Amino acid sequence: MRLFLITIISLLLNSNIFAQGCCSGGAGSPVAGGAATGVLEENQLEISLNHQYNKSNKFFVENRDTTGYFDSFNSNYLFLRADYGLSKKLTMSIATGYFLNKSQVNDPQLDALTISSKGISDLILFPRYDMYNKTKNGIRTEITLGIGLKIPLGSHIDSAETIPDVWDVSPPITQLTTGSQDLMFYTFFFREYQKQKLRIFVNSLYIKKGYNSLGVKFGDYSSIGIFASKTIYSNWGLVGQLKGEWIKEIDLGKVLEDDWDFFLWEDKQKNTGSKKLFFIPQISYSQNGITVFATSEIPLYQYLNGTQVGSQHQFTVGVNYRFLTKECEDLPLLK
């Protein structure tokens, strides 16, 4: 049961791959459908692969619908994660992502071309430590903390043909990464009421963004999720989550004020930053260490600074496989 639950939880820390603003861009979080959660058993390995699809043609000014600067945004993102239990309390996670496509679809009637990119995005190193784990009177409580580092592998300065025969730097919304090294802080609280078969858990993620080579710092990302879980039959599970997320506006602290780029970024800055609330249902099937799952992120509320593309459709499907790399040694028989 613990194996099943931790697998379910690990699939649910979904974060938008949407750009931070319709003009500004910049992913809020590089994690998709499989962030670090509780710890594994010692010498236990978990491999997770999932595919996340995003699409939106909805634009907002604050919390009101508006007309956007392009038709739509869409992406197909593969996320691969490997976790290993170094000890009973310490687990190391390594993850990376690959965009099959990340596209800003423009209006051809305006002589504007669709701008797309594909390739590897970031490398994520994410150890986590079990601070507290105790069962008393049929109630199990677990507290896990994690701190990680995101290292950009893809480009954040790609160019594209924006109009026929004219090439320019692609908008940030289509870049594969923000180009900065970011720190990631994670907390996980879990409580299981064993008699009632009720499980409630809370996690939070804070990403402190760094400056990239352009001198731009995309807004820090914060999220908190509240989950409720129920096992159906012996192998099926349903989980519901409410997730709130906050993204700050971009910081131009290292862009030279007498540089032409400063004025371009200053115009984009007002179209960054957001507050959102999501409901995220999930269904999964687990057997013999393998869990297959599907989940969708449903926006309940969105408040976006300036004019930005909002969240609309996000679907994730994936599979986890967990196993011991070393067999347990039998205790010697007493003579």
C-alpha cells in the first residue's frame, strides 16, 4: 500500500509547461507529472516516463478573456525521471525533459509563420530526505524535505523565421528552457488514517530562478497542492488535487539599461506573472511494481498580469516502474 500511494503522489505534482506570458515566455516549472515526493526503500529504483500535452487559445487580461497576439500555443513534452534509495531516509532523483514540439501558432492571414522548436530542455538533480515517519494508533505520518538544482541543457536564444525570409530570435514562449540555473525547494506531508482507508497529503514546491546569459531572471515559481486519495478494489486508485500556483514577473536586474534589449524586455515584463487555481483528477492502475496513470489539469481560476495566454487543456499519461536492485539478505539461522 505504501508503495502504491507514494507512486500515486509522485505522479501528481504537475506543473505548467506554459510560457510565463504570451510575449514574455519562460516555463513556470520544468517538472511534469513526476516530481520528487517521499523516499524510496534502500537500494530501490524507480523509473518514470510520462508524456504531457498542452494546448491553449485562451488569452487573459487579469481574469478577463481578451484577444491574443497569436492564435494558440501547444506543446508535447516527454519527462523522464529515475529515483534511487541511497538509504532508508535518503533518495536521489535525476530527471530531464524533451520537447517533441513547442509551438506558437500565428495567424497566416497576417503573413506570420508558426514558430516551433524541439529538443532537450533541462537536467534536474533532486535529493530528498525523510525527516519524520511514524505510525501510532492506526495513523501514519510522514514528512519529507527536498532541495534540487535545475541545469539548462537546451537553448534559450534560438532563432526562427517569423515572417517569410525574415529571421529573428524566437519568442521566449517557444524556447526550450529559460537558460538559468534554478534552485528547487520541496516539502511533503502525508497522513494516512488506516482504519478509514483515507489518505490526505500536502506538498509544496518553490523554484528560485537565476539569471540567464541575457541578464533576465524569469519569475520565481511557487505551488501548493492538497490531495485526497482512495483505493478502488485492489489495483485501481483515484486521487483528487487542488493546486494553487504563483509566478512572479520577470526581473531585468542584469540587463543594461542603455541596451536596446532592455526596452524590448521592459515591454514584455508587464505581461508576466500570474496566480492560478487548478483541480487535478487522476486515475491509475498498479500491479507488480508498475503503475500506469492518466491525469488532467483543469483551471478553476486564473489571474494574469498584462495580456497572456492562459491555461486551457493539459493531459498527462505515463508509467512508473519500481523494483529492488538488491535482494534482501536472509538472517542467519540461530543454532
